[in-house]
Amino acid sequence: MSARKIQKAPAAAVSGQPPAWLRRTILIVICGVFLVPLLAMFEFTLRQQGGGYGLEHWAALVDPENSRMYRNLVKGIGNSLLLAAITIAIVWLLFLPTIVLVHLQFPRLSRVFELLTVLPIAIPAIVLVVGLAPLYRIIVQMLGGHIWTLALAYGILVLPFAYRAIVSELEGMGAKTLVEAARSLGASWFTVLWRVIVPGVRRGLTSATLITAAVVLGEFTVSSLLNRVTMQVALVEVSKSDPYAAVITSLLSLVIVFALLFIFASIRPRGQRRLRSAAGNVSTTTAATATAAATATATQKEVGANG
């Protein structure tokens, strides 16, 4: 009868995956949303003053004769990279243990802690600067006006994103059960954090790291009002005299961030690969079993009908 149709239906139902054409369409649309602005920026950087297209603006950016013109831009890029590294260290060394501690030991404070983490999003950046300005006067008197002190303000800005990324992974992995099991076997808190929690929230930490880098590299208001030279502040200054250099720098920063995003998203631990392959084998076996059962049922119906 229709044994072939019955064979295909259980496999699709067991896999639970959308059709291939739908996945390709969604992927093309998403890539188009990101690629169209990037291609427009790239086309703008190729425009020549006399008409046509060329690489003269790209060459001028690395020309030693223009080093004095772009000195502030190079300084801003270096400061932003340093701030990104320091802020990521704050997320790993300060935010992660604190979030784990609140999640495991003080679950009643989770609602209050979550409300506090939303404040940097709810409060405008310029209002945060007004509140941080008196604090930074004291910091400058005690520690000096070094660029790394701006990472303290950036840590506040990235806190909501890092918190949600890490907490969602903690809730998904069943951290309380795993920690209780590790502690019952005699593991110290440092061992639990490093050998149990960090591998379990690796995907959340990766997301928090990338979001932190993106926020720091793209932040302008706080650094400008606190009189610090970062990449965005330098881009605004350079764009007044050379808009092509500003667009080239912005394009490169976006491409680097997207490349890091795809690289980190494609990296999976060995254990996760084995688990995924095992899950794939189980799903394949289940689909084959369901197909065989459906075929046998269809055959019995045909035999009964013929009989």
C-alpha cells in the first residue's frame, strides 16, 4: 500500500527538524541582514575622489606618512582592546563566582540580584556618568587617571548581559545537583567551580565574553564624558577630517567580532561532540525502529485487507 509514505513520516516526526529549504531560507535572510550593511560600508571605502573605485583609502590608512594623522586612532584602538581584556577578566574572575554563589547558596537573593543587574539597562548611560563622575574624581586622586580605570564603569554596563548568559546555563545544567554530588565526593569549592561549573556554563561564558567585547568596543557615551580616549571617541574625531578611515576601522572591527563569534560558536568540547554523536545514533536507531514498526503495521493491514 503506502509503506513508503509511512516510512518517511515517522523519521520526520522523530527528528523534529524543520525542512531543509526552510533552514536555508532563514539562514540566507539572517546573513543578508548582516551582510548588506557590511557590503555597503566596504563599497563606500572603495570610492575614489575622482570617481570610480580603488584601494587608495585603505593604503592611506597604513601609509607611514599619515601616522601622525591617525596617531589618536591607534591609541584609541589600543585602549579599547586593553579595556575589553580587563572587563572580560572582571566577568570571569568577579561576576562568575558571585553569580554562582548567589545561585547556589543564596537562592532567595536571586530576584533582588536580578533586579539590580537590570538597572544599567534601565538607566541611561548619561545618567550613569553623572553618578560615576564624583566617584572617578576619587579614583583619579587615589589611582591616577589611567585608561584601565574605565573598566570599572564598563563592568557595570556589561553586567546585565553577562548575568543572563551565565544564569541561563546554570539553570539548564542543574548546577545544584552537580555541586552537591561533587561536594559529597570531597571536592573543594575551587575544584567544583573549575571542574564542574565552568565546563557546564562554557557556552554562556563564551556568549558573555563576546557580548562584553562588543559592548566595550562600541561604547562612546561614558568614555567621551569621562574624557577618555577609546576607539569610538577617536573614530568620531577622525571622521571629521577623514570619514573613509573611520568607516574602514568600523568595518574591520565588525568583521573581527563576527569572525570571533563564528569561531567560538563552532568550537565544541570533545565530551559534547561524543554526547552529540551518541544522541544522533540514538535518534537514528529510534527513527529506524519507528519506521520498521510502521512498515510492519502497514503490512499487517494489507494482509488483513487481502484476506
